[in-house]
Amino acid sequence: MVRSDEFGAKHHRYSDVLLDYGFFQLNIDCICQAVKVYQMALDIRLAVFGGNNLYVAIAHEDLAYCAYVHEYSSGKFHDARYYYYYYYYYYT
């Protein structure tokens, strides 16, 4: 996948790379993998910045959209709804 040699696997720059990678995966319809990558990026940002941070909010928003796209075919939006409400109530 993406190399983390330069900064390390728990560095916020690595989470930036993961968000970009997830975005490209989402655009080429590798949606399941994109959800995993967005979740990894969110986990790193939560560990680095804590819960109340703009960078964490951006990762939550990206993950919520990705979960929405992933669950669109089934019509069941449990994960997408969870991430949206968490983002909405926590950051607004």
C-alpha cells in the first residue's frame, strides 16, 4: 500500500497521504478498500490531535461520505449515519 517510511505510521502527514489514497480509491470504485483507508487515517488523526480538532473533523466527514457511497447499493446507511451524526453533533 502506501509507504510510511518517511514519517512513520502514526504521523499526521501519513494520515494526509492515506486520505488522498482513499479519495483516489473511491474515485476508481474500490470502495471497500477506501473505507478501510479512511478509517486508518481517522484513527491516526484521533491519536495525534485528539477528538476536538479540525483535521479530525475533516477525516470524519470524508469517512462519512465514503460510508454513504459504500452503503448506497443496500439502502441501509447505518455507518454513514453514525459518522455523520458524530461529525454534526461533535463539531458544530
